[in-house]
Amino acid sequence: MLPRQVILPPLPPTANFNKSFNPNVCHVCKNVLPWKLISCQLCGMIFYCKEEHKQLHANEHNEICGALVKLKNQMDTFCRRDVTTTKERLDLKYEHIKFIQQEMHRRLQPYEKQMIFYEKSCLACRTNINLTDTCPSCLSANSCSDHALKDFPHDCENLKICMQINMMHVSHPEIFEYQRMLPRFSHIMESATFDNMVSLIQQLFYCDGNTPSWSLAHICYTDILSKPLTLFYGMRRANLFYNSHIKLFAVHIIVNDIEILRSLQTWEFLLHILGEYKILIVIMIGRNIPASQTGAVEVCEDCNKYLRELQYECWHMSYVEYTNSAFYRKSNVVVAFDAKFMQEISGRTILTLMDEKSPLLITTGELFEAEQNVRKIQQVLGSSLTPIIYERNRFASYQPHRNHDSRFVYFPNYHLIIYSSLVSANDPIQTSDFPPAE
Ligand SMILES: [Zn+2]
Ligand SMILES: [Zn+2]
Ligand SMILES: [Zn+2]
Ligand SMILES: [Zn+2]
Ligand SMILES: [Zn+2]
């Protein structure tokens, strides 16, 4: 396992280089030379250590470069309004991405989105000209000749972890092939005793509970295990598993991040701890799901023997559309991971969630987002509706994620909110029954 302190050595160019982007390293060899890099002269948004590496990437870069140049030429249309707050800047970036995707008639790859979100600019004034300083530790903060980096603090330690994990997609892609871990995860979790993420990671990897000594791989595993564990232990903690003759457990997930499609394999371990339920169906619903499809995830030998199944369904439609469609299937629980209800979910969706009459589990990275969700639900359904659980999630991810266009990070699923349903008032569970995590 890769120890966390290791500075990644320069790599020979590989086919993997498009798996990460950072404007302070050569895009091709990932050499760290922020003061020596040459940029693409046309768009100015991607950097290389030498002409040769620029040429190596030219064919792949051409398409987005053309769209970026077109965008810059039309910048007036985009910049006529005042953009000062983080939210306004972020909205503008989403507009840019929309424009570029329309120009290219395709979705942006993850590294191309990072080019837009993490454009090299001064962290104080956001200019992208006369950049003179780069933080040598996290490679994620730059400043211009009018501003000194030290006057504008950034979350250097966590941004450094973000940067290293981003680079690990290039240097150690095998860490992200979760299916390799599957049999091990499932068998350990069947017998392990843990009630928080730290103690689980200790038992899975025989490491100590001192999180700063964890390897980057440990941190990445908390990120992919966080969703299924939050769901299972949240349900159990809120006493929402009912005895049922039906052997099937269906989860609706309102999707805003399609990353979940890639890590669904890790949900297999739930079959080992769901007790009576033999079939787990994960139903992902959202407009940004690329295409509707259904299928089954490979399960371990034991699950095959006991006829346990993990099925998935993806529906490219809104939640309201889904519940009115022919594909609709009643849920045991509805989940919104890292939910921003204020911005993304309409009052109509909340009314539909009420009609569903299932438990609702919401997680957020930031406290203000958790508060906004609770308030939005009260605005639509009345102020007496309060969650039964509203706390710091003991199965939150320990992987920092960079906030787009900000100097700070968040941890996915940090805050946990559970309603037994949206139909009527919920009695809060006494926190003394189950002390919150540290
Ligand atoms: Zn290079
Ligand atoms: Zn270019
Ligand atoms: Zn500046
Ligand atoms: Zn830094
Ligand atoms: Zn299994």
C-alpha cells in the first residue's frame, strides 16, 4: 500500500495521463515544474514541461481547445454581469461547461472538467495573468504579482491530499479497481464489530486508528464505503428495518453525482449483513445519468450459493418523472447523498417524496447545506416536520474533496439527516441512546 508521505516520482508518459489534471504539473509526464511550464498558446489552460510533451497531447487536446477559444471570443456574453461571490463564479463555470459540451457534441471527460473548475488563477483576485507564486506543497494555490500567497490562507494539508489522490489515478490506477477488494470486504464485514469508519478501516486493513498515518489508499476506500455504510447503519440506527415477508430491499437514490455508478460493486457486502433480504435493488434516478439501463452486479461465491442478488437500475429522468413512469418500483428507503435540495430539488420533488411514504436519508458535506435541506422540507411540508436523526455521520468519508473554485475542501456524507417518512411529525431519537461520533 502506498504510504501517504511519499512524493510521487516523475513518471514516464503513459496512456493514463488524462486521468488527472493540475495546471502546475506537466499534463503528460506529471513533472512538478510550475515555474517552467509552457501553456497551450491558444487556450492557455493546459500546461506541459516541453514542446515534445505538448505535441504528444496535441491530437487529444485539439477538440476542447477549439471550443475554449470560441468561448473566450464570446466571453463578453458571459461576463457582462458582475461575478463576485463563489456561487456566481460557480454558476458561470457551469455555463461554460454547457457551452463547451454543446460545441463538442459530447460530455466533458473528468480531467476536462477539472481544467475548467481548477483553472490556474490567483486565489485572491482570480486573475489568470501575471501569476508569480505557486504553493509548492499542495500545487493547488497560485497568486499574482499584486498578491502574496501567505496573506490568503488555504487548506494546504487537505488540498495536498486531493492533489495526491488525483495523481494516484495516473500512477496507481489499480487502487481504484474496487472489485479486487470485494471478497475481502464482504467476509470481514460479516464478522467485524465496528460502529464507525475508523474502526472498520482498522479491521479491514489491520492498520491503527490514527488517521494521519493512513495511506492514501485507506482514505480512498473510506470514500467508496461511505455511501453503503451510511445507508445501512443509518437505517439500523433509526430502527427502520421492518420484518418483512418480502425478500427484496429496494433503494431509490436521487443521483447528482454519477461517480456512484462506478463504485456500485462495493455495495455487495450489504448482501452479507441485510439479514432476511436476499435481493438488493439499487435504483438510481437523475437527469444527469447518461443512459437508462438495468443489470446485475457480480456477487461472491457465498452469495451465489445462497441465491443473493445485487441488481441495479439507472433511470435518466427526474424523480417526479420516475414515480409516474412504467418503471416505477416502490422503495424501502429513498436516499440523497451530498444533497443540495435548496438549489437542485424542487418543491414538487419533496411532495413526491412525501407520497412515497418511505424513510428519507440525506447526507451533506457542509453544515449549511444540511440546514438548508431541513428548512426547505419545512417550507414545503410545514414546520412541524423534523428529522429523527440529524448529526455528524460516523460513516462519513475521510477523503477530502476540493470545493470547486475555492481554497477549501469538504468531506462527503459528513452530516446525516434521516426522516422516518415525510408524512407526519417524526420523534427525534434521543442522542443519549447512541452517542454521536467524535
Ligand atoms: Zn512533461
Ligand atoms: Zn489549448
Ligand atoms: Zn491577485
Ligand atoms: Zn498549499
Ligand atoms: Zn457476497
